[in-house]
Amino acid sequence: MNRMNLCAAVLGLQSLGTWGAWGVGATVLLWGEDARGQTVVRGPVYRSQTQTRYYLIEAPNWNAAAFKAGAMGGELAKIDDAGENEWIRTNLFTTGTKAFIGLNDAAQEGVLEWSGGGESAYRNWNGGNSGNSGSSDYAYMESTGGTWLMAGATYTPYAIVEVTGPIRLPGEFASFSEAGPFMGVLSQEVQILPGETPMGNSAVITIPPGKKVTVQGYGAEHSSIKSRISGETLTLRGAWEFRDLAIVGTDGGRPLLQLGDGASEFEGVELTKTGTLVGPAISVLSGASTTWRRSRLHDLWTAPVIFQQGSLPSRFENCLFSNIDYYVMFMFYGTDVTLSSCTVTGTPDVGISAFNANGGGTLNIENSILWGLPQDLFHHALTVNVRYSNVQSAQAGEGNISLPPEFVSGYRLGASSPCIDAGSTRIYEGSLFDLAGGLRLIDDPAMYNAGIGGIDMGCFEAPSGGCHADFDGSGFVDLDDFAAFVAAFESGC
């Protein structure tokens, strides 16, 4: 478990709704009602001066509204000056609207505080008098002049929420696709909170030129973007980075993930499905390049798993492909792919070939294991360069072997696997950590170094057969071993 997992707060209200309208000079989206009765009536409305987005919500009472604001990653509005007050009134209110803000004295009568904390001395009382009394603990704004009064917790069903920083899902939007048009506009960071974020179905989510959106989860075992109905897909354009989350598909004939016109990176990502996914799992189109690091692609029935046509090169480092039933695993049309320190397995009696190139392409395989694949491993006009890898159908090339890898649980290497210390550090360019978060480049003193530098083939580095306290494999027990342990522990599984 990594540091984010240890600190993760389990939020996750899901708002279920439909698309709405666009405002003049501000972006407006109308939502439906979520599971706890709160409704987003209007928003997000974006104020560029403060890079803040606002929502008008409906809730049973002030406390429910404050809870909803927190689930959205924000707070009930804290108003700092007359300009902000008038901007909110103009862009979120209609005639007759009365909406709670964050100011209240519920904790101590007569001591006004903002619900989200922070300081703001600005006040805009109606006629200079708040009208406060013992039961009137919560400030609200009215549409006429934007003045404030105090009332009880159920006086009005409306409240103003303000949000800054990353877009948080689920919570601020009903699905990943609904948030898509605002990514790179409201924020270049997206947090996938613990739980399931519905994928939704959007034609294209395009990131503006010159920007890159980072989608960060709390670990693939905790955070997921999940298809709920057949045919949902993530169609992404521009520069993206996905980290520490799962992408889960279901039945359907469209790609689970379709990429174009930009460089996308995936690290700590799990790609899988719950139903029969017909068609490619990943489609990489013209102008796109992808890099996958320390990721798992598994339990996919696809044709093919990865389809590349006229795209820029793709690279996979310390990745595991497993439990894949396929017609073709990789299909290339005039493009290149590199597998570095990967383990690739499948169902050999189903597929006709693992790597298929119609129109040419180059496949580079380094420090990897290809086992349990069709005998027709490389098909058509594919240029193949294989080095320091274990390939079931013997493959010419420096350092290659063709021996049973002796997998144990989860495609890790058994203690006597011929893949241990059989790779080459000269060609390794990946992470210091393997797929499970263990250190790479650990020379096992009990094994003959068939390769160069003591690195293992495949996505996992086998534990050293020597002294267990020699965590960095140096042959000595010192403070460097403790530092190596801490680094691996922080990386997690």
C-alpha cells in the first residue's frame, strides 16, 4: 500500500444526471439528483480571475449542502470581496433565488465562521443588519442586490459551492465522460477517488494544445474508471497521463481505450474487462504515441488487444499481459512497438498469431518473457529485434533463451527459473522498481549470471537467494539496504 492509499479518504457521492445548457461567458452544466438527495442545479460556472468553479445546488438543509460540497472537493462559498459576491449573483442566481453560503455561527452563537475554514472579513448584510437570532445560524444570499441574511438550516433548499484544484471523480461530475469537456479547462489534474467512477460515453475528449491532463488514482485496487453499459469507450485526444487506477470495460464492439493526436502515458494502471469485449482493447491512431509502465493488462477477450495504425511508436516497460484470449494480440499497420522487461502470456489454442503486421512495423523485445503464445508468434511483414529474452519458439538474437520460465503465483519467477539474472542492464531503461514495487537489478548470488548485470527477464525481479537483509543485492548489509527497503515499501504493490 502506498502513501496515497494510506491517506485516502473514502468519499464518493455519485451524481446521476444529464447534460444541460451553456451560459454566456461561463460554462454551465445541469445535473440530476444524486443518491443522498442533493441536486446540482447549475454549474460548473468558471471564474477565470480566481480559477474557481461554482455550483448552485439543492439540498434538504445546510448540513447536507455542506456535506455535498465536501464530496465535490470544495466548500460552501467563502466570499472575499464585493466583486466575487456580484459575480456569483450574476452567474448563478435567477430572480427570487435565495442560497446558503458558508458563513455561520452554529458552533458558537455570535461568532461567525466560514464552513471550509479560512478568513474573510467581507460582509454584505441586508441594510447592515444580519437579522441574526438564536435559531438563525446560517447566512444566505438573495438575488436582489446579492445581500445577506441569517436563517435556520432549512430556510432555503439552495446553496453555493465553490471548488478549486483538481477535478474530483466521482462527486463533482457524474462520470468521467461528463467531466471530459472541462479537463484541461477547469483543471489539468483529475483525481479518481476510491470506489468506481462511471466511464460514461463521450464521442471525443480533447485536451487543448500545449496542455497535459494527469488522471491520478489511489491504486488500481482502490480507484477505477468502469464501464457500466455495453459499448462505452474512452476516446481521448491530446496529452494524457493516467496513474495508479484501473480501467474496466464490459461487453461491446468498440475499443475500451482509443487514443489519438498526442502522447499518453500510463503507470500503475490495470486494464481489464468484466464481460466479452469484442474489438481492440486499445486502439492507437494516427498522431498518437503511448508509454505504459508497471501496468497489468489481463482477462481480455479482444481482437486484437492492441491495434496501431499509422501511429507514433509505443513502449511497454515492466508490464504483464496475462489471461488473454485473442485472435491477434498486437496488430501493427506501419508503426513500431517496444516491449522492455515485460511478461506476455495468453491462450495458445485460440490465437492465430501474437504479433501481426500488415503494412510493416518494427517490434523490439528486450529482457522479456513470451510464453504460452501461438507458435506463429510473428506474422506478416514484421521486423523483429529480440535480445536477452525468453521466447517459447526459439528466437535468434543476443542473450535469448527458450526454456520454461518456471512461473509461480502471479507469473513471478520460481527460485530456479532460468530467467533469473539472465537479462541485461546495458539495455534496461525502465524504473528502479518492478511491477510489484520490488527493486530491480538485484543480483542473486546463488544463480549463474547468464545475462549482464544481474537483472531478471520479465516484469518481476525474483527475490535474492542470498542474505535476506542484503536488500539491494550489493553483497553487504548496511544502511543502503534499509534505504532500499523503505523505497520499495513506499512504492507499494
